[in-house]
Amino acid sequence: MKVRDILRVKGGTLYTASPDEPLKRAVETMAQFDIGSLAVMEHGELVGMLTFREVIGSIARNGGTVGDVTVRAVMDDHPMTCTPETELDAVRPMMLERHTRYMPVMDNRMLMGVISFYDVAKAVVEMQSFENKMLKAYIRDWPKEEGAAAAPATDAGSASAAR
């Protein structure tokens, strides 16, 4: 399964912020839409990611308030990215190694979407569930061999093996 498969299911809604907008406004957007990240865009290009992790860190450093800082002051300006063609088997360890919960999906310099750790986990569970159903169906429909009847187990094999 590839990242493009997740984007296809997820849809095209993308939430963004400007690097020079107040952090307070970005937090309000995240709360309003119940989202954990915003892609930070400037002149049509991705320049960073703002997630609840950066927001909480900023609040902690600012005495418990959002303050007057801008998105640029707290955003991750070098977010890890992937492409629509990246395999999920490659994305999972990337996200785990850097504790990344949100990853922008880039096609060259164009932002195609953002996938979350939840999106990846959900896709993996669905894929495994499908494979599990297929395996169970295959086992249930296992072809019987011609002329082979299930014979009861006997100790004759054990006796000859002991000699």
C-alpha cells in the first residue's frame, strides 16, 4: 500500500497557516476544526509544520500562555516528508524513529496532503484485516486431495520410529 491510497480515502481537505500569523490564530483554527497540525505555507510552498507538540512547547516556555509569538517562531521548519508513491512499510519506521505524528506528502514541490500516524495505523489495520479474511477464505476452501482420506492417528508410527 502506498501513501496515495491513504490520501485518496482521506480526501483533499488541507488546513494551512501562514508563518507570520499569530500562533493564537493558528491554535484557534486547530481547535475549531479539531485537527492536530497545520501545514505552514508561504508563497505557495511548504515552509514548515505546526503541530500540537510545538504549540504545547511554546505555551510551556511562555508561562502557560500562547503569548504574542508567530507561527514561524515555533513551527518545525524542516518537517520530514514523503511522496504519494512512498510505501507504507517505509513511512511507518520513519514516523516512529522521529516520533512524527504528522507528515506532509509532497509531489516535487507541491503539497498533496498531510498524513497522520493515525491514518497510517488505520490503513495497516484495514490491510491486515483484509489479508486475514482472504487467508481464512483460502483455508476454508482448501482443495481436498483425491483418494486421500483422513486416517486416525495410530501408535504404529511411533513404534517404528523407536527402532
